[in-house]
Amino acid sequence: MTGKVGTALYVAPELGNAKSRIRFSQKVDLYSLGIILFEMFYRPLQTGMERVKTLGLLRTENIIFPEDFSPKKFAREQHLISWLLNHNPDNRPTTEELLNSGFLPPKLEDRQLDELLRHTLNQNNSTRYQRLMSSLFTQTVTPVSDQIYDSDCHGKNEVQIIEAARILEHVRKSVANIFNKHGAVFLDLPLLMPKCKIIEQSDTAATFLDQSGLQVCLPYDSRISFARYISRNNICNLRRFYFGKLYRKQKLLGSHPLGLWECSFDIVSDSNTSLIPEAEVISTVYEIIKEFPRLHKCNFYIRLNHLNILKALFLQNGITEPTQNEIYKILESAKSVKDRENSIKQCLLECGFAEHIINKILSYLSIEASYHKAKEILQYLRKTKAEISILAKQAFQDLDRVSKCLQYLGVELPIVICTSLLSNISHYNGIIFQFVAENNRKRKHGGVDILAIGGCYDKLIESMSQYAETSTLPTAVGVSISVEKILYSAIEDNETLDTYPSYLSECDVIVCSLTNTPKIDGLLKVLHELWSAGISATLFSYELNQDYTVEEIQEHCRDNGVNHLVILKDTDLEFVRVRSRDKEWFNEYRVTRKDLCEYLMQKLSNKYDSVKTQESETSLKNVPVNQSSDIFFKFTFVGFDRVLETNRRRKMESIFLHKYKDELQQIFGNKEIQVVIGKLEKSELKSIAGFLELKSTPEEFEHSVQELMSMFQMHGTSVKRICHILQSISSTEVDAVILLYSTVTETYKALI
């Protein structure tokens, strides 16, 4: 190709700048193509002067398009032409890139195919449509696709799987217990739902085709499917909770949707003028935060907002409804304060607002202050036009009522009014709330961790009510809580991690045979008898040829928290051997087959009913344990999780009583005995018993506590907490004997 050849208005700029005849690539022709395409897309130019002027501006380095070549109407065309007219040849596309870009009109055969597909999909009862669906669902999955589809779930060993499962189970039970206290039930909703307009607004929903061609989606938002459920079943009063996975589509095609754990709590009622449901839902999140110590240390606070504040603010400044909707979208999607302010400013500038008005609006949208401070700043909204004043007064009245209800419910977290808080304007109305904690590592994303978000979602229910049988719709308040953050806090909390169950099975009895070829009928009959008696039992192995030793089976029982082992022998059909665990040792008993169930039920009854104790270490009002008519025990656990499993707690108490009850009865007679149980090393146990000044002055007591803390700096906080628990018991239970017991050494020391 030769330089300095070509029509001036079409020639590439590098040709005009060349000082000598040099060779160029095909990119010069692509520049000329850009000029030609503009002339094809644009209206006819009336005069030669207009043509020279228009194309001259187009040929500048800034590529200036005519004002009537609107970027809204000709967005694709402008992008394509700007790409071709780039003054740097390296940044222009090659012909191959241009053909594959999707910006050129389709080939004739592609257009015909598109028309055929459109026509076929519009007639879903036609034979052609059925053939199309059949072809889609009869494709063979390649080995590569099969391998990579759920590859994210692979690569974990058994230990990691069990570790994650036991923590998840602990979190699930803890959260479910809190929701159950509030009268909520777990409601199992349909897994899939048709893709509706609400889901179409999201570009991350995991959608699929069924064999009829209907678009369905996996759970994307637990509240959408629930709103659909209650509107179609005419439910007016219900409390439900959900604990499960929500799904998002992956960027990588052909991979399993991304699953995220979430729990939610909803209160549905026929009316809600008191705003008590909002306060109750918020209080459940506070209870969950208190349940997990590591989560409690994150210093969460509550953000509140009312949509009427935003409406009043926009009406006061003359912002039209379309512009309001644009600002709502910005508030929902902005990842940082800077992005939010820049986007709102640009939006208002395009609408012709003055700079000082924009700055005033932005200052009101950046309010994050206490209720009284926010009310003072926005006072002017309550002293303006009637419509605006009513909205503002109603908003602050509702916020004040919810804040007071939270005080009555014992919620002690700080509460701030955040005027920029918004979540899905098409779902929520009234009060919206968030639980957040500051996180400097997330400065680009608002600088906070969000644990939960919720509010009143009557709008969502109304949008789902087209098939409702009644015109009177319920009102609903709900909260969505990130289980992932709770799990992370549980994993990070090393102090309470050891208190979680180290096994998944809750089985009480294992049945086995020590012969190489056991009789299957005997094993299954024993299992059936145990199950019929309500005893949890399972086989040790499903192999026909069993070659295991008693020691291996007992080790399995220890690892999985099973306390009873039933052993069958082919040579002794009338009797079985029962091995029951006492601490780490197994004691063997010979029991008749007909007495087996009664014997095990008695053992299990002793295990579960011999001791009753408190649920939490923070309360000293223990439930007394009467083991006999002349001795009285009370137990307090220090340094364990608040929801230490009943089985583990009773096991610790049983170990203590089995080992020391008779001894203590001989020493102290019928005196009340207060037992404080902690995870103490031998040196810690001896030092606390020897140095702690329980009967001295408060100053001497505190001095002894400080000395103990300095002696055991690694566990100073735990030692201090035990000392104060002991001192509290000593002052309230004057006549009681106080014992400090260590689960590590399984020994005790008497303090009084």
C-alpha cells in the first residue's frame, strides 16, 4: 500500500503525516470505512460546505459527532465509528475483530435464522417448538463439562468437610433456637419459581429452561418466593424463618451457580400500626449477635431510614418522579460514598439543577447521625408545604416509635439515622434497617461490613398479588441475615470452637459383630428392636466380611461421641455384650436379648436426666440437681459457649458426680455445693484456689485477681472471669460449699 494516495476526506491521518512513501497496513482502509459508515448512518448532507465541515470535525482526534447524531439513539453506531476512526492505528480493529465484534449487521443467513427462531419460540404449542426443546435436552454432556461444572466443590478432604459441617450445624441450631423463641416455624417453599419481572431486573439470578421451555430460577431472594407464597395462599398471620442457600449465576459459563448461605425471619400480620414487628425482627438479629462472642466484638450498630424522608426531600427540591427513580437506583447500587455523590451530581446536572441546590441535596443524603441530631438537621422539612410536612412528621414519628420499642426489648446497640440507606425500592416501603460494623479494609465499598438488612415489604407482596383471591393483602416485615459472616465469626472464635460437637452423628448405640461372617438377620433384628424402642442406633460396618477389633470399634465410638456398643456373638444367641463408656474407658456387661432395650433405655435415662443445669454461664440462677435426699448440687459453666450442647454439658456433670459424689457427701454431708466448671490447667486450678481472696475486702480481692492474671497472662481474661463468678457466688450463697472443677484435669479444689 502506498502513502499519500486517496481522497482527502477519507484518507487515514497517518497517511497525511507521512514524510515519505512508506507502506501501511490494512488499518488505513478501516479508517476510510469509518467515514463511509458515518455517511451511511447519518442524514444526507445538503451542501458541499456542510459536508466538509461535518466530516472535518469527525476527522479530528476527538472525533466530534454532529449534535443531531444522538448518542442515545445511535450508541452502537457511535461506538463502531469511533473505534474505526481512532488516530492510533494500533487501536483500530482488524477486519477479523470487526467481523466478530457484533457491531456489524448480521449476514443474510443469520438474519433468516434469527427470524426462524423468533417465530418458533412465539408458538410454543407447535411441533417445531417441541423439536427445538427436544434437541436442547438430548445433547450429550462432554467429560470436560462434567468435570468443570462443580469443580469448586472438589478438593476438600474428610476432615475439612466434617469441620465445616459441624460448625454449620452449630450455627443452624443456634439461629433456629432464637427464631423458635419468637414463635417462628421453618416453612419449606418450592425450590424453583418462574422468572418474573422482579427477577428480570437482576443480572445475577441463576435461570434455567425446563423441558417445556419455561424459564425458571433457583432461589435468588428468599423474600420473593415467600411473598409469592403468602399472596397466593391468602396468609394473613404467620411467623416463619428460612435457613438455606441462595444462588447467583457464575461468570464462567457451564459452571454450577454460586451458593450463598442466608437465613431470614419474617412476620406476616393483617395490620401493623404499632411497628412492633419491625422492632421484634431487629431484636432477633441482636440476639444472634450476642449468641456468637466473636460477632459481638465487631461493634455492630443499627442504621435506620424511612422512605418518606427521601420522598419529602425530593419534593421539597422539585425533583421529578423519573429523576427520583434514577437517584433511587444510584442509592441502591453505589459501592462507595464518592461513587454515590458523583453519580447523583451528574444526574442532577443533566436535569438542569443549580450547583448550590445539588450540594444541599447531597449534604442531606449524607446524614448519618443520632435520631435527635438527624431530626434537628431535617427540621425544615416539617415546616414547609402540607404534603411534605406530613411525610416528614410521619417518618420521624415511626422512627421514634421503633427506637423506643427497641429499648423496651433490651437492644443495646447504637442506632443512627442514615438518609442514604436504601434497598430495592420496588420491594420495601416505610422503615428500612441495616446492621453494619466498620471495616477499614472495605473503604472502596463503603467501609462497612453488612450483617443484615430488612424492612417492611408490602410493595413486593402487592406486586405478587395478581392471582390473590382476596383484595385485602397482609403486611409483612422481614430481615435477611448473612450466614457466611456468622460462620466466619464462628471459625475465627478459637475459644468456643472446641465446644462445638466434634462429630455429626447423634447416634446413641453402635451395633456390631466380631465374627468374620456375621449373621445379617441377627444384626438387623437388634437394630429393629432398638429403633422400635426409640433408641438411636446404627451398624458399625455394612461389609459382609467384617475384620475389626474391639479396640478399633471403641476408638470409632470415642471419635463420634457414641457411649454404648452392642456386640453380637453367633455362639451365644440369647445374650449380647454391651460395652458402655465411662470417660475414656469401656465397661462390659452381659445382657439378655429381651432385656437389651430396657437396659439401654435405663443407661440413656441416667445419662440425660441425672443432672439439670443452667443454659448460660452468665446467669447464676442454676437449676439445682438433687442426686440424693441429702446432698444438693448447683453447676455453673465458665469459659464455654452460651449454648453449650445439652449432651456435652450433662456429660461433664455426670463425670463429676460419678467420680466425686460419694466423697463429697462424706465430707460435707447435706450442705449445698456450688460447682464452678472451667477449662483450667492444673497450675491454674491450684493457684486460684490458693491465692484468691474471696472473704477479704474488695480491694484485696481485686489485688489477688490482678496477681493471678499476671501469673497466667495467656489466659488472663478467662481467669479474671472465673474469679468474679466465684466472688459473686460467695456473696450470694453464704452457706454453700464452693468447688472449682477443671474439665482438663478432671479434678477439683474446695475454696470454702
